Amino acid sequence: MSNTAVYITSSNHGVLGGVADSSSLEEGVTILIHKKGVTSDPANFRPITLQPCWYKIYSKVYATSLFEFLSKNKYIDSHLSKGFLEGG
């Protein structure tokens, strides 16, 4: 297994190690938000999924950790891709 795969796997287990039941991170409630137009037309709605607070915390910690690893090991060239980088 590559160093990247080992890092991602171990960091994932490390974060989830503190969560008794990680299946709760996979649950969400999808609701429809009315955009505009008549409410009888389903095309006038957009879905949004409400996730538990723990999911939001976990995903932010995981994304930050992954980004730091990728940047430190020069897997991301910040001069070429700025669309999803902080401050970009």
C-alpha cells in the first residue's frame, strides 16, 4: 500500500476511533427547498441534505488533515489549482 493510502486509512481510523457508532455519520435528512416558480412543479425545488453536527466536525477535521498531508508531500501544486484551496 502506498504512503498516501496508509496515511488516509490511519487518519480515518484515528478520527473515527473516538466515535462509538460511526454509522451515525452516514445518516442525513434530505429536504426540498423551493427555488422559484409554482410549487406544483418538482423542478422548482432543490434538495439539501441536513447532516449531524458530528459529521460536519469530522469532515472538516478530515479534510484539513488530508490537505495538510497532500501539501506537505507536494501532491498538490498550489500554483496550478486554486479553486478549492483556502484563500484561493
